[in-house]
Amino acid sequence: MSNPRLTDTVEATELDGEVILFNRASSRMLRLNSIAGLIVYHCDGEHSAAEIVERLAELLPDVDRAVLAHDVETTLEQLAREEILV
């Protein structure tokens, strides 16, 4: 996945500080933790996974870059399996 983005059938909304994703095609809803929400925010088709890690490192300077890279990788993989990202 070079520059991930939400599929056309997925809507993202913020509710009480959490990101909620709703896939109209499958009628499934996902509630994301704060890090996953930041990752999804940057899944706009313009940024690669590496660029998302860089942006998160700027936003979260106290978090180890290796941890961020792992979180980005696993989140993107999970959301791709859920047919949230293309």
C-alpha cells in the first residue's frame, strides 16, 4: 500500500475525542484509539506509511520512532484487512 486512503464507502467522524469509522458497504463500525485516529487522519492518499511515521514523530516527540513505525504498520494492515483502506 503506497499511499493509503479511506475507501469511498468509509466515513470517518470524531465523537467525544475518538475517531469512528463506518463502512457503508459492510455496515461495520470501528472505534479507533488516539494513535490509530492520528494515523487514519493522514491516510489521505497523499502520504506514504513512512511519511505518516514522520508526521506522527513530529506530533508525538516523546514516543519512540520504532514504536510509531510499528503502530503505523500494524494499523494500516488491520484497516486494509477490514477493507477500510485502499
